[in-house]
Amino acid sequence: MEIKKPQKIAETADSEIASAGVSSLGERLRRYRTVKTDSETGLSATQLAEKVNELYGEKSITRSVIANIENGRGADVSFERIVQLAHALNVSPVALIVDCEQPWFSDANPVFAGLLNYQIYYRMLVNLSLPHYGGRMDNASSVLWNFAQYNLSIANALDAVKRYEKIVKGPDGSEREPVDDDDALYLAEENAGTESGATLALDDVRTYRDFLKGLHVVIPESEARHIRELENRVALIVTISRQKGVVTEEQAQRYESKYGLKRSNGASTF
């Protein structure tokens, strides 16, 4: 694998990611070499070289080779070398090949043809929960798990919004009668269950987004915009529910307050 200096990602990418650049193989190697775990305080380049040599034979690698990889100097890094380093570090080789901790980044290596990191490791069918990597992969594992939950919650929220748009409008276009249930937007039980409630699904999206932020994942503006659009659609559901008498003014205000929704000024039809 060719050693690449961090580069700017594609022109179509978000500015905050582009300005941050993307991580190189060398930077990822240094990240996992120096990370502190419950059992270790990080490894020096010399210590890492010694571990590789213990596993694969004397003179398999030297400290200077590791330094050259980390600093982006030298020739291509072979897949064999990547596997050796990953084995010695007790991390997945995928974590060195692609930045598992920044799913929305585009990898620096041109071999991936502009794919985003999550697209790359999905293609590799990576499962960072098995085997256990002794602590170094904890953050990457958390990122990948929360990223998967984030995407699932986005899908659930979109599905719920579509369901509720039909429910609020009514199958025959007729207006619905007001309901007394405390969760007034849980209408038509045959069409919407607890797991697909629009407001709760939106809450899940925000929750996993915040988890990702807490793990230092860069959230691109396109994703922030996606969430705002989702919030607007849920707010519109509440507005039209109010207009059609599906929920009372008090119920609508409670939803807007509980879920931080801005009152929509949208049209009264979908």
C-alpha cells in the first residue's frame, strides 16, 4: 500500500472535513501505537519493532522503518507489513488500512477511488467486536457501533415520518377526530408502533449523533442538514395535526417543547 501524506478530500465534500484533511496510514499507525489501554501506556517505535520481530522473526522490521511509515517517507507498505504491525498492536488490519474513527472522511489512498471510510469498511465486512482487541480498538468499535445505530435511527425516522404523513392526512383525505391519548401522535396502531414513532425516532437520531460527537467524530454539514430537514418534517406533522384537530393545541405545544421542535409555517397538506 502506497504511503500517502494527508490530502484534502473531494471538492464535493464538506468544508470542515476538507479543512481537517484525512488521516494517512502512518498517522493511524502512530495513533494505535501510542494509545493508552488498561494494560499498556502505549508503545515506542522501538518497542513496536521488537514486538513485530518477536512474532515474525528477528530483523522483520526496524524502528526506522516504522518511523518512515509514520512520517510518510519511503516506498509502498505491503499488506504483509500491515498485517504484521496490526498483529503486534492487537488491532484489526482494517484500522490501519482505513480510518475507522472518521466514517465520513474520504481515504487518502487513491486505490479507494474516493469512497468514504464507512463505505470501505462495510465492503470489508469488518466486525470490530470479534475478536477482542484488548483496548486499542475501543474507540473505533464505539464509533462503528454508534454510526450503525445512527444510520438505523435515520432510516427508522424517515419511515416513521412517511407513515405519519399518511396517518395525519388520512387514508381518504378526510380529517381525523381529536384524540385524548397522552402520546397523541401515536395514531392508527395498525400503522405505527412504538419503535416507529416519529418524535421518538428523531430523538434517537439526535442521541446517536451526540454519541458520535462525544467520540470526536466530525459530523459533516450535510448530515446536520439532513437532521434539520427531518426535524422540519416532524414539526410539520405536529402543525398539520394541530390544524386538522388530530391533536389539541396543548398536546402540540407539549411535543414541540419536549422534542425541541420549531413550529412549522408549512402548508396544511403534504
